[in-house]
Amino acid sequence: MSMRTRWRPLFGGGGRGLRDVPPSSIRTAEMRMTRWSYVSDACGKLKRVKHVALLRGINVGGKNLLSMKDLAGMFETAGCRDVRTYIQSGNVVFSATAAVVPKLPDSITKAVETRFRFRVPVVVRTAEELARVCRANPFLKTGVDEKWLHVYFLADVPGAAAIAALDPNRSAPDVFHVHNREIYLHLPNGMGRTKLTNAYFDSKLATISTARNWATVQKLLAMMEE
């Protein structure tokens, strides 16, 4: 029996099916597909995606002073590109690869501590994640004045039990809503008077948070979409 006879078409009709193809050709194709998979994975890791880093507690009340020029330089040293800062509270828009981003919060925290002798938590979001934050704010539908809106950005997703244990009446008339890694707040008495503080949420949710007012959140998203 000839080799051609044994390789009968896999599919009906007279078309050339998988069994018409010599084994050597199949092996060659599989090797090419494997190499392409490696190349695709490498390209994915090399692709630069826009992110924003949010630092907590710098340049507040004359403490933890850090210039935005120095901060931008640290991000560039860490492998980020297209680095831009917004105001003095530690907002850094940049592009980086998937290989850089997971290590970035720790590397920036360590770089600041080494050079300036204080520690700052760093929370990172992609442009897509920040856009979802802007769309998901539940207080926008109520028609409240946006100047009283704030967001706590969390380093981790809190557990359901921890969220349920939060006191909704801790700082009335201030109200909050926890969604994924964000806490949306409506603070009619202002951020300076509320009891819904970083310390409260960090201790109750076992994470690290940093706050931004709604105007800053929108501005950062606009910068990332440019």
C-alpha cells in the first residue's frame, strides 16, 4: 500500500485533508506554530501600556517633600517611558511593559526611601482600569456636586466579609461605596473633616489606599487618553 493511499482525507470530498499531509510537514508546521507562540508572548511582554501611579502622602503639610522632576526620573530609571506628572501630590502617567509594571510599586517605594529617607505607598492602574473607575462612580447618577466626590484607590481587592464589617454611619452625612479595588466617597463636609480616612479603611480592609478627588481622577484619565 502506498503512502498516498494510507493518508486518506480526514474530511469528505476530494479536498486535501490533514491525513493527506506527510508527517514531516506536520512536524514542521507544529514547530513554526510553537516558535510563533514564543514570539507572540515576547511581543506581549514588550508592548508598552499606559498606566498611572498614585503615591500617598508626599508634599503634604510640608512633609515627605519630593520634587516631581526627581519622581519622574525614578520612574524612567525603573524602565518606564513617556513619563509625565500632574500637580505635586504624586500622580505619574507613564507607559511600561508587562515585565516592568508588577515590580514598580516596590521599586519606587524603595527608591524614594533610599534617597529621601521616607516610605510612600504606590498604587498603579491602567488607562482601561481608570476609565472603568470613572464610569462606575455610583454618585454621579444622584446629581450631587462633583466637588465633594473622592476615590480611594486600593492596592488589593478587599474580602466580602471585611467590606460587610465597615460602618456605614461612621461619618454621617459622608457616605461611601466599595467596588472592586476602589472606594467611592461623597463627602459633603470635606475630606479634612471626614472620619472615613486612609487609616480606617486600611485597617478594616487589610490593604493600602490613597485618595484622589474626582477632578484629579478625570484629569489623569484625560492625560492617559491623549
